Amino acid sequence: MTSLLSRQIRTPGACAVRPAARPARRQAAAAAGDRGADPAARVSLALPVVRCCSFGSLHTTPPGIPGSFDLSGYRQVLTWPTAVLFANTVGISLLKTIISLALAVLFGWIIARTNTPARGALRC
């Protein structure tokens, strides 16, 4: 006696995945290599943000109050304790990345090259 699931799997083409149909406009844009907005629109949206950030980081007083432009804010932030915090952050990030990469390679090798139980459930 065969179950419904085994009949579906054995049927040719039952597991085939068909790509979803795209509208003609999107298909033509994908074929032409269009990736979204044009560069001029991207620059016009990003320029005010960059301008505000650079103005605010170089100005010595809050907006609307007369002041001067200098690097005193950066001088206050770039101190030894800040450098230690940055080094700790980078070190921890690198360590976590190396451990994650090693585990991913190990598990990938186990799934691909060994005869583990339930291997089919783990494959995409």
C-alpha cells in the first residue's frame, strides 16, 4: 500500500518548481539590466543627508547659533578609551565571524560528504 506522499514524489514533474510569471514591463527591465532608480535620483536623495551630517560634525555649536567650523569634536571623540572600545568591537566581531565560518564549513561538509541521518531534510 502506498501513501499519497510517495505517489506524489514518484510522479514525474510533481516536484518541479516553475518560476512565477513576471509582468512584461518588469521582464523587459530585467532583460535590459535596469536595477532601479537612475544615479541622479540617488545622488539627489543622498546629498542632503551627507551635507547635514558633515555640517553637524564640523560645526562647534548647535544649528542656528553662530559658531565656527573646526575638528574639535573629532579631537574629543578620538581618544585612547575610544580606540580601546573600537579595538574590542573589531576583535569580537572577527572572532565571532571566524567561529561562525568554521562551524558553517564543518556542517556543510557533514551534510555534503557524509551519510548523516535526515540529510535530505537539511538540504535545500
